[in-house]
Amino acid sequence: MKTLLQITVSDDGSAHFHSDYASVEDAMSLQISMRRQADPYIGPNPDVAEDLILWRRAKARELGVPAYFILHQKVLYDIADHLPVTEEQLRLIPGIGEKMLEKYGKEILEITSL
């Protein structure tokens, strides 16, 4: 059996590619992207930030979309920093528009009001 593509990531973060094919395109067309891991939360409310991240992950699975379709990490961190308890306070967070407030406002406020 031929190896379509093997990727090895070194401790320094560099990626090394190997394939038994002359080129990967001979077997199939692939698009590879490597993303930088999100910066860790360093604000005053790490438990809330973690709860928001877990909520977003579950919501993304439920809807079958990538997590960033729900809310970006920075928005989650801003919410954790400010701990809004009303819709008006949540609306002041950059990245929370009317649609997001309608869709997810109650769920987010449940998390920040604990």
C-alpha cells in the first residue's frame, strides 16, 4: 500500500512531507493548511472563558459548522473579560451584533451570569 501523504511536525513546529507517489496530485488533489493554535486566555475569568469555548464547540457540533462561525475566539475572550449580565451589556462587546444577540444572547448570558 502506498502512502498518500505523511506529515511529520518537528518540535520546532516545522512540517516535513513524504509521499510514495511522484506527486500527491498523481493520487488526488489535496489542500493543506496549517493554523496557528489560538492564544490562551490570560484574562481575569478563565473559568468563564473555558465555559464559553466549550459552549461554542458544542453549538458548532450541533449546527454542523466550524466553531468560528458561531463566534471568534477574541469575542469569547472579550465576553469573559467583561462578564455581561444583560443584553445591553452584551451588545457592547465588539463582534456581537443583533443577529448574534438574537441567536445566542440568552445562552451566553446564562454562562456569564453564573
